[in-house]
Amino acid sequence: MGRIYFDIAPFGGYPAGPGVYYECGVCEDFVPSIPRNAAACACRNIVVDADAGRVSVKDHARFRAFRTA
Ligand SMILES: [Zn+2]
């Protein structure tokens, strides 16, 4: 699976959509940007609450977003 990484603006929000994933640099897990309900990486650095439309990231330096190619 190819990964094309997004440039993340500090206060610009996060990209989201089908085929878009968030990658955690702490546990190296990744989660879908639009999960069915909610999703989190193994260490919970990244938590996505789809119902609330909210993405919580504890350590932004260890956060990346990519889409599959
Ligand atoms: Zn993690």
C-alpha cells in the first residue's frame, strides 16, 4: 500500500475522507479518518470520534495523515 502524506497546517484542521488515515508515530499504528463509530491507535495518542466529528491528538509531533495510493 502506497502512502501519500499530507502537509498538516498547525491550526488548519485535519484532512479526512475515504482512504485517508492518521498515523501515530508513538505506536506506529494507524486509524481511519472516518471510522464507522470511533477509532484510536494502540496508545491512544490519536482518537477519532466520528459521531462527534472530532479528532483528538495528544502529541502532534507524532501525528501524520496520509491517503492510500
Ligand atoms: Zn499511538
